[in-house]
Amino acid sequence: MHSIRLMVTRLGIGLCLCGWATFAQAQTQPAGTPATPAPAATPALPTPAPASSASVPPSSPTAPTGTASTSTPQLPLPQASPRAVVSQTFGLTEATVEYHAPAVRGRNVWGTLVPFEQVWRAGANENTLIRFSTPVLLREQLVPAGQYSFYVLPHQDRDWELILNRVTTHWGSEGYDQRDDIIRVPVMPETAPFHENLLYWFSDVKTTGAHLNLTWEKRTLILPIETEVHKQVLAGIEQVLQQQPNDWQLLAQAADYLVQNNIQPERALNWINESLKLQDAATNNWIKARLLAQQQDFGTAIVYARKAIKLGDKEDTAFKSQLPNMRIALTEWQAKAY
């Protein structure tokens, strides 16, 4: 009896397992295949709709197929030839040089690193650039205001050449074309104390010009730069006086500029006389006295100087500070007049 119950129990388990197998087979059987009879199917759960692109979390973007990254990380490394800019104003002109400064580093520079008879970029990397805010004169040749590439052509047995070229977008001397030169200035290289890094610097700065110097290793090249400053100033003065013709102080300042530079005395006399008609002041009387003294008319200069000193005693402290020098000049003119 016990063996019969055991067999029935085992047979029941086997029947259950067969039932589950038949159900699984029905669920996985391809469409069109005759199905094995199975118990009633459990209602299927609804299948979720595919997620749209808008539902993709922003933190997990999908990169377009075949698109490579366009940004490459750059290491923060110093330049072997660092960029430098030097600028100088003289008169009404500003001159600026922008360059990259190479170092000697124990190398032979002139004739080796910088070969003779070959155009050199006058620095490192891209073009060395030179800018003038107004027209300038280089060896008495007029160069318009603007920006130019700056090159050096070293020679072994004659003067070197400094070159201004109108093309400013080359990498150094690559693509250089002599037909684009604005000017070539001959210079004689001068011996200089050793300088490890290329250096541009200005010297002999005056109202009318300055010297641009290029120093590297043991040589210096000097480019004299001149300006027509008086022509530029007078053009500006005329423009202002046309707008303000009855301003006695502007007329006095214009005349004073000519007196200080000892130029165009007739023009200066006209301006100072117009100023005196508008206002009889110590300032314009003194300007006329100096103008007349420049023209060796010391007798008349003394008259205007005495009047300026008398008026100056009544004016502000700033003008009174000039009285000692005015009296010294008056004494000198009296000695020359009598």
C-alpha cells in the first residue's frame, strides 16, 4: 500500500511538470506551428512602447555615428620663443613691433642659424610685424601709416637690408615675395654686448622721430624713423582753429608752438596778433615778446615783455611762477638792445 501511494505521488509530480512544460512550449512556439493543447493562457501584460529620443537622459547623449571629437586637449607648455610687443610714441606717431623672441642657446647665430644672403623673419614663428600710426620717413623715403611684415636680409660682405613687406599673414619667410616689398633700408650691423634673447627696443626718442633697435647675440641693427611732425601738428591746428576761430587761448597756443620750434614766424605773428585782439593777457603778450626776440627785434620785444610781467603780477599763481625766468630774459634782451 505504501509503495502504491509513493508511485501515485511521483506520478502526480510528473504530471504537474509535464503540464508546465506544455505551457512553456505553447508560449515559445513559432506562429503557424500547431500548438499542443494547453491550459487556458494567462492574459499577457501590455508591451511598453519604445522610448523616444526626447526621453533619453541628457547625461547619456548618443553621439552621431562616424563623428569624431573636434576638441583635442592642449598641454599648458611655455613657448620656446615667447611673444613680445614693444611700442613707442614720438611726436604724434606711435610705432609698435610685435615679434617672437628666440634665444641663442649656445648656437652660432649669424651666418649659421640665420644664414647670409637669405631673408630672415627677424624673429621666430609667424611674421614679425611693425605698425605706424602715421606716415613715417625711413632714410627720407615716405612709408604710409599701416602694418607691415618686418624682415632682415643679412649679407656677409656689405650692408644688411631691413625690409618692410605688405603681406602680413605668412608663417615667417615662407611665401615671401620681393615684389610685395614696401621699402628696403640698408644698415650696417654694429657690435653689441651679448644678448641671449632677441630684443627690439627704441632709443634717441625725440618729437621728430626715434631709433628702432634689433639686438641679438652680439649684433645690433638700427633703423632710424622720422616723422613730419610739424606738418601733422599744423594740419591739426588749422582744423581746430577753423572750428574755434575766436578762441584767444587756442590762437595763443598755436603761435606758441611755432615759437617753441622756431618755425614759420609770419604765421606765428598773425596768430598771436589775432589772440591779442580778442584778449590782452600776460600769456599772449609774453609769446609775442619771445617771437620778436627770435627775430632780433629786441626793442619791441622788451615792450611786450614788460607788459606781460605787469599783467602777470595780477594773474594766478601758476603764471607768477614764470616771472623769475621772464625777468632774466628781459634783462638779456635789454643788454642786446642797448
